[in-house]
Amino acid sequence: MPDQPSRRGFLQGGLAAGAALATATTAARAADDPAITEIQDWNRYAGPGVDAEPYGVPSPYEAHVVRRNVPWLTADPISSVNFTPLHELDGIITPNGLCFERHHAGIAEIDPAQHRLMINGMVDTPLVFTMADLMRFPRENHVYFLECAANSGMEWRGAQLNGCQFTHGMVHCVMYTGVKLRHLLEEAGIRAGAAWVMPEGADASAMSRSLPLEKALDDCLVAFKMNGEALRPGQGYPLRLVVPGWEGNLWVKWLRRLEIGDKPWQLREETSKYTDLLANGKARRFTWEMDVKSVITNPSPQAPVTHGRGRLVLAGLAWSGGGRVSRVDVSIDGGRNWTTARLDGPSLPKALHRFYHAFDWDGSELFLQSRAIDENGFVQPTKNDLRAARGENSIYHNNGIQTWHVAKDGVVENVEIS
């Protein structure tokens, strides 16, 4: 008696047949497609030479892939934010030119030859480093996400901004090159009783925060490059602090000074700002770590479904300030049922993770959600869970589950499900 076909064999055979059918169908359509059957101008004529663009730029057909701001969010663009176009990107690395920017006094244009980094306070020997001095320390390369504490902040009171670029676009992920902050502090010598570090920026706002010495000695970097090239001016050129997994306000740009002390400084950005006002009028402060979070980037309001029924690939991003993301679940029915998505690409601690989920769409309306779980077992909460715990007064640390409604015509909107 011949062997009965196994379920695995049947599925593998079905997948192979499906792939062959898809290929044949595509080939049949291509036979009548003038884009492939007719000669195009780029087939006829030679293009620009290798020196036409000494610094490479994107194709003009990608001119729409840019950061964008929301003018009414702030009173002045000098102290404002723009947003990474998450819906246009893939993988986990953000191109340097698309990393969101948050400034408090505009961009400081600094001559690196004149830039200095000072270490003072509770140290044995106050020191001043030039950029050349810093280049002589052991350097390291690490991939980390950077997220503003106010990312998704407009969503605390309900669906507000129609696009994941605007609801979640204050996050990016790059490879930083720099030296461990620990090496520099040890060079100066830390006195007994020291417990805090105050990084200070060279911009007109003198951006400063209080950072626990324990974190400073752990994994913080003083970085001068991102994705292999020098920091961009809007990202802190020539020097910035990297505080992995913690809110972006601590990642002081245009870093010029590090003061060591025995207590926090109670600065503007950690008293009147970057605290979490609760429903009872009290505020949480020093809530540094960015909690586990995710968002479906495609489909989303700026990336509607245009191909109609059939195979639909969901793509999204997940991250956690606590380490790696171990799993992402997705729902197409507003959280009634969940399916584990496929994580793809590098899984690095405190970096973005890319996930995908493919299914056949029958053209009915969808309510798309994603729910990330990190390696510590923390689960991304619903927005209602967050509001029950913290109220609606805060604009910071909103890591609630996002919902996109996909209509039958493929249009996508930002909605909430009660």
C-alpha cells in the first residue's frame, strides 16, 4: 500500500504549486505589458557618470519619502519635531536623512575643530577633550533605537493623527559609533559618593538632564558617527550622548559637558517637562525606560491597500527599552483573535525589530493591531489599560496598541476600539 501523504508534504506541495501559479499568472500578464515589451528611454541612452552626484541622493521617484512635521503641534519650528516616514521604510535601519529630529533651540552648527567636551564636578581630575582626543579611545559600534518620550503622545485622549508617520514617527534606529562613556569618566576619576551625571548640550537651549551614574557606566556611548558616517547636524554633530533604551530627551546632542554630582539637578526638562502627570494630579518622574511597543506600518493611513483582494502582507516595527523583542502578535479583527507574526532580520537588544504577516484578504473591512512582547515578558498594553492606570493627562510614554481600520476600498484610518 503506498504511503499516505503527510500534512507537511501536502502543505509544501500546495505552497510550491501556489508559487508556480503566481509566477505563471504574472508572466501571462507581462506578455501584454508595454513597460516590458517596449523599449524605454533608459534603455536607449547613457545616463550620468559616476561623479554626477559626489554624495549620493535618492531617486527623484522617491522624492515623497521625507520627514514631515505637524505645524500646529508647536508654536515655533525652532523648538519642534519632525517625523520619520515609517510607512515608506523596511528593515530595521533608518537612513540618516530620514531620522526624526527634535530640537529645543534649532540646530547648532558647530566646527568640530573648536568643539570640546568637559568633565567636571565630583571627579579627581577635571578634563577637557578635543574631538581628536576622543578618537584615541577604544571605539564601539552598536545598533539602537531612539524614541522621543512624546512619541504617540497625541493619542492619549483618542485617535488624533492619521498616519503612522505622525502617531509613531518619533523613533528611528541606526548604528552608532563612539566610545563608552565609562572610559571617559574613569579617565577623570569618579569620587566616592557620586551618583549622577548631568550631560549638557552646546545648543542655545543648553539642553541638560540628570542621568544616573549607574546607567552612565553601563551602556552609554559618546557617539560621533551614525550608520558609518559623521553625525548629521540635526542629530548632534559632532558629538552626542547615546542612552540605549531610554527616552530620547536624555540623548543630549552637541554634547559639551558632563558634570558629576551626588543628586539630580531638578532641571527644567525633568520637572516641568518629561514627567507623567497622573489623573490624581501627581506626576511620575524619572520614567526613563521606553516600554515595549509596536506598530503596523503597512497598511496604514499613508499606505492604503491599492491592489484589491488577494495576498496582503502586513509589515511593522517593534521595540523595547528592556532588550530584545521576543514575539509580535497581530490581529485583523480588532483584538478578538491573534496570530504570531514572523520576525525577520537581526534581533538586537534595544533596537527595532521588523515583523511581517501575510494572508489572503477577502475585501472585507479589517481592524489591524499588533502586540509586542519583549524578552522580559512585558506585553504591550491596550490604550484603555494605560488610561486606567495613568489617566489622560500625560503626553509621554504612550506604548498602547494602535488600531488601523481598513475599509473595503482599501482606505486606512486611525481609529480606536472600545
